[in-house]
Amino acid sequence: MTGKYRFLPFAQALAGLGFVLAAAQISHAAPDATVEAVQMPAWVERGSARLPLAPGMELQNGDDIRTGANSRLLLKTADGSSVKLGENAKLKLSNMAQQKDGVFAAALDVGEGAFRFTTDVFNKLRGKRLVNIRVANVTAGVRGTDLWGKSDTNKQIVCLIEGRIDVTPPDEQPIVMDQALQFFIRENGKSLPVGLVDPKQLAQWATETEVAGGAGAARRGGIWKVVLASVDTQAAALKVYDEVRNAGFAATIQPVREGDKRSYSVRIANLPSRDEAQALANNLKGRLGVAEPRVSM
């Protein structure tokens, strides 16, 4: 138990997984949003539960997404667009729907941190989306585009990389941005004139939301894993499992039988390469009850 959140014990997590699998068998609709890659720690807050994010996890309306220090996150929406988050970010998913006319609708509320929204190159031509992004109290209406933004206590930034957006500050008329590299800043409650960003500055901003290679990020389809602990009892495994997951790392427990002996392996999967797995192992070594992590396929 941490703060107001209830972390699911292993047995309940298994039961929940069974429910998800059963639901998947009777529903063939594509999820509204899915985790593609995550540089942990990162969580989804859903009701009273706080769960670490893992590649392949399906997200739903009302989910609150959080990233921690040095974290990055890549989500894919049903229309093929990507949403990237930087460290210490907050994102709420609302009004997500795949409408009968083929339009994907969503409201993305960025409370803190850096984000990037990029439409799929093919779906962009069809215009099959109605997405509004709220950066604190500044709203950007997306019309098939690529944009970057950031929110902190006193400043909001929205930068157009490609396409067109309508930016609406509170109690002001919408501002049309339709030139590449235009950017808008609202600082201390005051909107500044729209300008053009230097490409070097944009490149620097973009690094804040990119899942970097060699930082220990997990991705869908990754075949490597980090074994955090191999222990003889379920209680010992749960101790490591709970501590690691509470810290935002998507660990699982795998029972292992060798002859008459049973042991328990606590691991994090979906690492795309040995190097990524080793980077994650190095990050966790000596922390969160992880003594000597090892990398394997």
C-alpha cells in the first residue's frame, strides 16, 4: 500500500490477466490506445489501482498516465498516430472513440511534462481523426499534423512541426498555426506572439520525448529479459515483485521447476536487444531489492 493507490498482489494480478484474456477472445475491436515502448518507470492510474506500464498494455478512457525521472513513453492510438511523453509527465486520456464513420476521436490532457503527437503518414491523408490536445489551459486542435509541446507550472509551449493546428489560449480567440516550425508560448498567464523556432532548438526539445537507444527501454516484440531475482519461495519473489512494480517497473513472476525443486523468477520482459536489457539491469542493480540481475533470452 502506497499513498492512496492500491497495488495489486500477484494472485490478483493473475486473476485480472485472465479476465483480460477472456475479454480479448470476445472482442476483436482494436484498442483505442496501446503502449508500444516504455523507458521505465511509468504507470497508469486507473481507479484505485496504480499499475506499471508495459509494452502491449491496452489503455482506456479515463486513464491517467504518469512517467518518472528519466522515463520515456510511446503510445499508439487506434488511427495509427503516436503519442510520446518525456520524464515526469502527466497525461489523461478522455473521450476516446472509434466512430462509425471511421473517425478516431480523443482528448489528450497534458498536465505536466513534454509530449509529441505525430499522425500516421497514411491516415493523415485521409483525415480520420478528431483530436484535441490540452496543454494545461491551452488547447490545440489537431488537423493531421506533427507537433511538440510542454507544460510546467508557469509556461506552456506548443510547437508545430508539420501540418496545421488551432491553438486556443483561455479567454482568447483561436490562433491558426499552419507554417512548419511555428511555436506558441504562454508564460505566467500571458500569451506571447507566435514565432519561428530555430531547428537546433526543436532538435533539443525533441530529445525530451524520444525513447533513446541504450537506455533500457522495453518495446513490443522484444525477446530479451532481465531476471531480477531467482528465489526459492513465493514470499521472497513477491517481496521483490511488489517493490519493483511499486517503483514503476513492469515485473512479472515466473514459476520454474527443475526436477522436484520449484523456484520463482522475477523478471522484466520485452527488451529488444541484449544491450537494452543490460542497460536496464545496470539501472536496477543494488536497488529495489534487486541484488544481481542477469540478462537472458
